[in-house]
Amino acid sequence: AQTVTQSQPEMSVQEAETVTLSCTYDTSESDYYLFWYKQPPSRQMILVIRQEAYKQQNATENRFSVNFQKAAKSFSLKISDSQLGDAAMYFCAYRSLSGTYKYIFGTGTRLKVLA
Amino acid sequence: EAGVAQSPRYKIIEKRQSVAFWCNPISGHATLYWYQQILGQGPKLLIQFQNNGVVDDSQLPKDRFSAERLKGVDSTLKIQPAKLEDSAVYLCASSLSRSGGGDTYEQYFGPGTRLTVT
């Protein structure tokens, strides 16, 4: 069975600085999607960035980028030029492309942005 | 486009009572998910529908939880009878699941229903 592990329950970053959130996963599948979702306090969960496993190039979305290491089963999120609005829970997620196509979420990392 | 709608937003019940949650996904989205999110934890999938069929309900406590998605559109999740440990936020999400490729598999989440069982 697939698992997703986020080993950092909480992280802090100074405004305008860069922070990296870690995620590791375990799977025997070769094709899948990985995601980072953001859940601000009392607000809806939204997608931050996605990565297709078959693509070697790391995904980027404005100030957000990932470091995808398929062999190491690692998928970290880098937030550059951190802003106060980036404060939220961040969840790493795995989406199988076979079987039941299940989504599996990690336990989350709470990001605090310090002014 | 309208987002995923959920109601009610908040519910407080006593243990052994029953409760129902409603979800209306984004129009045209074939896949609908119900998650349970306990405070401080990640979402746990309870049930996944593809149109009006169940794809995965392996983590649904079937002795007390039930869900249906009539006509492949909106869905209801019911708990009967509720236990203290059911206190959580219940999230509904939907995704396009376009056949023929081109699906990004992004999930769109509703605001959730916060359930407190006393």
C-alpha cells in the first residue's frame, strides 16, 4: 500500500525568505501524480502545485517549486519570497494511476510566516 | 464556475444521535470524494464515487456511516449513531476524471462541515 510521510509538523519562515517543506512517499507503482495542497486557517483546501511522475522536469508555479526525486521517492516544496498569506497547513498527496486511483494525503506541515 | 458546496457548515449533536451532510460537486465532475479530517491530521478518504458508483469505501465504518450519490451529482453522507470520535471536519471534494486523457487529477474541495459530538 502507498504511504505519504511529512516529517515536519511545523515550520517557520521569515517574510521574504525561502522555506522548503519535505515529503516522502512509498509506492511500487511507476506512474502516478504528486500534489501539494494548501489549507489556510478556516478556509478551503486548494491546489498549490502538481507533478507527473513520468516527467523529469520539476514543476514550478510562480513562487512555488518542487524538487522531485523519483528514485528517492522524495517530493519537497520550496516557497520563495514567503508572504504572510502563505501561512497555512500544507499537505503532500499521492494519486495512483492504477487500481482504485486512490488519493493519499500526508499528515501535513503547518507553516508560520513571521513578519 | 461555482465551487463545491457543502451544508451545513457546522453541526453539534449528542452521541448516539444521527446526522447527515450534503455535498454538491462542481458541475460535470464525475468523481466525488468524502474525507474525514480530525484536528491536526491529514484528510482520510471515507468513500469515493465515480458517477453514481462506489469506487472505494474501504475506510468507511459501514456499521455507522453510509453515503449515496444519486444520479451521479450531489451526495449525502450519514452517521448513525454518532460517537465522540466522529468529531471532525468532513470534507467533500470533486474532480473531473475526464475520459480519453487530459485529466490533471486535481481535486476541488468544499468548505467542509465541522461536526462536534458531545
